[in-house]
Amino acid sequence: TPLGLMRIAMVVAPFLYVGTLISKNFAALLEEHDIFVPEDDDDDD
């Protein structure tokens, strides 16, 4: 199959992009509502 890798790339790339957008927006939503806010550990003593 000469175009096998090209077909795989054409299917996988859009799903990776959409998944990235969804996860980025969901993380922003969680942080906005203070459901999950990463802690800043400044213990450099």
C-alpha cells in the first residue's frame, strides 16, 4: 500500500488536533471554576 501512511496521517492528525482543542478548553474551564487549580510549590529554601 503506497499511500497507507498518508491515509493514516490524514485520519490521525485531525483527531489529534480536535482532542488537543477539547482538552485545552476543558482545562481552562476547570481552572476558571476553581475545580482544579495546580498548586505552585515555591519551596526553594
